[in-house]
Amino acid sequence: MIAYVTVGADDISQAKRFYAAFLPTLGYGLTQGPEGLSYALPVEAGTPPVSPDFYVKPTYDGKPASAGNGTMVAFEARNQSQVRALHAAALAAGGSNEGAPGFRASYGPHFYVGYLRDPQGNKIALFSNDTNEPGRDS
């Protein structure tokens, strides 16, 4: 199981604007400190943490942050409508479009996904795979 994912950012305030456009809607709470942004899903008292956490931090070595070629982080939305809404919100918050929300021929018939890049260039996917909604072949 993946425990956490970290992406680098040179401008934490710009990154916060971008991620605040969709992560709270998906249930993530934010803790911010000098080490950057820490997003986590809520945990009831006495229960173990829900993985994965998502961190946005300055680089450890002080060199400019860079996006990994072929690296992507995907967040699951509740439905297709939420994918569209969160994709639009993230674009309005400084992201760039890497693929409008929709079905892709190479994925399953209910896999609905939109792709973006955060202001640092990290690739993000927002997806839904709800079999109760119309599929690609419907």
C-alpha cells in the first residue's frame, strides 16, 4: 500500500492555490508549515490513518523542483460530474490542461478521466470509474 506521495514545488503559495481547488472536495484536510503542504484524509479518534497522504514541499537539496517524466498522481472523484468540476477548478487555479475529462479508448468502459499539470509541471489525473454511470459505449 502506498503510504504517501510527495511532489516538489518552488512556489508553495501557487501550489496551495492549485491543490486547494480540488483536494478539499475529495476529503483531504490541509496542514501547512515551513516544510510545505501536507494533505491527509480525516481519521476518527482511535483509528489508523487513511493512506495515502499527499505532500507538496520545497526540494530537500534546494535545487529547483522538476516534474518526473512519466510520473503522475491520480485522485479518485465520486463521479464524472465531479471530475469535470474539479478539472475546471484546477485549471482556473493555475493548472494547465493535459487532457480534457472524458473516456479513453485504451481504458475500461467506465473509466472517466481528466489530466492536468500543476504550476510546477507535475502531472495529475482526476478520475471516476463508477459502473452506475453511463459508460464509453453507452
